[in-house]
Amino acid sequence: MNFLAHIYLSGDEDLVKIGNLMADSIKGKKYRKYGPQIQKGIILHRAIDFYTDTHPVFKESSHRLSERYRHYSGIIVDIFYDHYLAANWKDYCDIPLEEYTIQFYELLKLNYEVLPSNVKNFLPYMIEQNWLLSYASIDGIQSVLNGMNKRTKLKSGMDQATDELKLHYDEFGNEFRQFFEDVQRFSDQKLEEISSEK
């Protein structure tokens, strides 16, 4: 799952959303230095990632890309799935996506001091280019993939992946809907479990 899905799956608790967003930057047990709600978000993020990588429907989507993109195929599907969430946002949330993203950016600004340095580094670009809202369009996904390809020093070819998105748009969309129903249920249960352990 990419940024938007991780934030959405965090529920309504602000600091859980923050923890979930920054989780990839926190290695090993270093999450323990943060407050309980941020810890909860980091733990949830890790659980969602494991659940996603082992889910048969997600594997099916990844397999469609694996011959061309190899180990980058899962990363691409993460981005594709954020597209389907953004494009069909009204099916999942009563708050319009534009308003939701603005609220989240304000939340990040209010909690700026707790963010890891690399999140602080990309935050201005995230806000200025409105990454979360841009996922709703294929052009927005193209921009994300262009950036990811540059980060791999053009080795991944990820900037070409919108070809497959367009070619198999309905198949990826159906797989997203199947998967997202499961991951929502999993995330709700995991949040309850983590809360009861704290």
C-alpha cells in the first residue's frame, strides 16, 4: 500500500496517521522512542505491509507486471492501488478527497517536529504537488512513477508502467476492490489488537 491507503487505513486517530506515514523511515525497534499513538501507526503500517505482500489478490496484480518489472512490480501495484482508492474515494469516505488531503497536510505541519528528516525533506513537494490528490488521475500516477524511476537511477523502467495500467485497467480495478475490502477488515482488527496491548 502507498501513502493514501496507509493514511486512510489508520482510522480517525491523527497521531496514528502520522506514525503510519513515517513508518518506512523508522527501522527496527527505534519506533519505541515515540509516543503510544505514533507507535501504533508504525506497528499498523508494518502489519499492513506484510498482509499486503502475502495476499493472493495483490500477488495476482503483481504477477501481471513481474516479467517486465521484476522486484519493482509490488511497488508499482502499491501505487496503482492508491490510484483506485483516490479515483473511487467517494465509495470509501464521506469527506471529499481534496478536503481530506488538505486536513492531512495541516496535520503534518502541526506535527512537523516529530517527523523523521527524510519525511521533512519530501513534505514540501508532497504538499506543493498535492501527491495524495494527484493519485486520482493517470497523469498523477505517471508523475509518481517518473519520480520513482529517477530514484532507481532509471533502472526500474517504472515510468512505463502506466502502459499496463491502461491496458489492464478493469482487471487491476477489480483486484483492488477485492483486496481493499480484506485489508480494511484486517486493519480494523489490527488497530483493536494493538490498542488492547498498549
